[in-house]
Amino acid sequence: MTDHRATFRALHHGAGPLLLVHAWDHASAAALAARGHPAIGTTSLGVAAAAGLPDGAAATAGETLALARRLVRPPVLLSVDVEAGFSDDPAEVAGYVAELAGLGVVGINLEDGRADGSLADPGSIADKVAAVKAAVPDLFVNARVDTWWLGTDDPLPRTLARARAYRAAGADGIFVPGLVELAMLRVLTERIDAPVNALYQPGGPGLAELAAAGMARVSTGSLLFRAALAAALATADGVRAGEVGPPAELPAYAEVQALVAERRRSAGDQRAATLSNRRDRPHRR
């Protein structure tokens, strides 16, 4: 197991839940890392919307891979939302995830909700999980169960059955977005033998309450992307109306430029290390 993947795994077993914040481009990831977040996820909605593509429709495999290539800069740990794997073929999903892992990605999020609002066959998702774990055994696979998210009838037994199937296939964590009832979250943590991940929702339980319910991980999902979009719209409307200025915490131009400069330094260091390694290799005759 690589050190970065072991570190990411350990964050799910700390004194409190891992708060996994989600980025949609280099600047958002770098800014969040600068605020001290040790791990960052990608938001599939943010990645898709930024590219002018639909979320959940297996349309952003290229964009997701390109973003991961830009973001994998230690010491930040990167987990990537791969929707349902961008394919129905477990071997293709495993190959795609192996490419992400080769870049330095430490985890993925794999969902069982489909674009038409229905749930995928749990056996097909379990097959994808098993294929990914066979290809990259130490990668943290967070299997998302969309029973509550999609509003299915009698979600508890269906959630537990799917969680058991995904765990048997090798999933390392179980993500149940859409559930905010603390008593039910406690039931999940008691009956699922893996770290349970909840989605933070405005107006729902806070981080301390979710920690008390036994959550090992709390994700922001697309919240930060949508909040940034809302702030942009509010600022534009305010400027047009002449009523309000930009937010008080607005980053300066130089601060944003510094985020890009840091990425360039990291890329330069990596290129220098690669050249050094090449020079150090013995010449073959």
C-alpha cells in the first residue's frame, strides 16, 4: 500500500469524521488545500457543468481524467468521483480507475444510481467494485448507495443489502447520500461493517452531530460548486443593481495567481526529478 493511500484510509478511522471537500478545477482544489484540508474529492456535477456536459450520464470520463492529472499534487490526497465508472463493463471500469491510480489518486467514489433515476442492479455494481479492487487493491473504493437519494420505498433493507453486496466485493466504505435523520444514520453505522459516509446538506445535521452518529466521513458533494455559482450570480446582480459589492473575503488577483504558480513549481519539480532519474540510470549498450 502506498503511503498516500494508507494515510487516506487512516483518515476514516480518526477521532472524528473526515470532512471531504469537493473541487471542480485546479483553483478550487488548491485554495481548499491551502485552507488545511488534507484530502479533496472531485464533484461530478461541478466537473460536468464546467465542461457543458450532463452529470451522471457517463459523458465526462475524459474531463475527469484530465482534472485528476492536474490535481494530484502531494501532500493533498485526491479522491475522484467516477459516477458509475463511465462504463457498464467491469474490465473497462477497472482499466479507467487503474489509470487514475497511476496518476496518484488515492480513492474513488462509485455510485449505483442511474441517469434515469433508477437504481442499477447491485450485482453489476459489485462486479465493478471487485474488478477495481483486483486491479488496484489498496485504492479506497467508496461505494455509493442511492436508495435515499432517489427516494426509493423502504430504503433501509435495500441499503443494507446493497452495502453487504458491495462490501463482499471489496468496497472499503459505504456512502449513503440523501439521509439526514440521525437515528437512521446510527442504524447504518451499527449494521454496516465499514466506514459510513454521509452527505452534508444545508439545514441538516452539523459535523459534530454527524460525528456523534458514527459517520467516518462527511462529504460536501456539489455544495461548494453550487455555492460559488450562487455567489457569482449574487455579485453580478448586485453590481448591475448598484446595491452590493463583492463578498468581503474576495481573494485578491495575486492570491489566485499564486495558486497557479504553486502548481507550476510542483510540475517543474516533478520534471526535474524525472530528468534526474533518467540521468542516473545506467546506459545500456
